[in-house]
Amino acid sequence: MKVQPNGETVGKLLINTEQVQFGYSDGFLDINTLSYRGFGAIWTKKNNINYIIGYLFTDNYQDFREFLKNFHIVIGNEVDCKSLRQIYDTIRLEQEKKNWSTCKRLPILTVLQNPWRSFPPGWYILRSRKQFPFITYVIHRTIYTITIEHCRVCENNEDVKKFINQTNQEHSINLKMNLYDTFI
């Protein structure tokens, strides 16, 4: 499946495509709010490839119906939850790839501020809050810099383990799961 960005190509895609599909269901993780909400998506299928036109996280189905009207979709095939789950998984996979490859160096004076002032150079795993779901960060602190190397939204301990293992392989280090703590 390919994620099709919103924009000019959407209109052309709708004109040239025979079938528009959409779906809505509750219980999907919204990574922007770290809460489980309703998820709705609109996509088309061309040459057995799904092209995502748009998606929305909301707390009620009526908001999704309004979302459909914004795309001028009044007819289409409403799909089952399994097909919607595939679209959601595609979006999450793209977000995870982006989070993994995005590296951000914090301002140089960050090393002089608490709590980093007391931390020796090394690798650290942090989480955004105590309860799941949360965002896990891998931080590399040198004498003069602090860099967020990777981040991932984790819904359970298995996600955290996979993230740590991937980090260990990528950077040839040996971080342990019990080393992360919450202070962000």
C-alpha cells in the first residue's frame, strides 16, 4: 500500500479511479494524543494498490461523516474493520519509519541544564509518561551535545523491547530495558 498525500493529486486520482472505499471504527491509537479513538479513512484501489486519500481520528462517527463531505464523497463502499486495520497499519508503519530516521540535536546549552547537567555521556532511553501508550526516546549524550536519535510510540512492553533491540543493532550498543525512566 502507498500513502497518497492530500493535495492536487487527490482530485485527479478520484476522477481516474473507479472505486472509493472508506471505513470507520473505534479503538485505534491516535499517536498525536496517545489515546484510543475512532479512526476513519478514505482510499481508492488502483492496480491492486491502495492509495490513501485522507484519514481522521475523532471521538464520534458524525465527525467522520463531515470529513467525507469535505472530500465530496457521498457514495462509496464502506469496508469492514479488517480492511480499515490494513490502512491504519500502513499509516502507522510510515510514521514509525519517519520517527526512526528523524534525528534531532538539542540546543547546545541543554547539556548545562537540569536534569542533563548531572548525566554523564552515554546512551539513555526515556519515556514520555508512566502508563502505556507512551513515546520512547533514545538519547545520546556526549560531553557537548544531546541528540534524540530515535523515537517510537509504544503500546506495550513488547513494543519497547523491539525498539531497544533495534537501537542496539543500529548503534552497536547494549541498552537494557530497565534503564529507561520518566522525566520528560
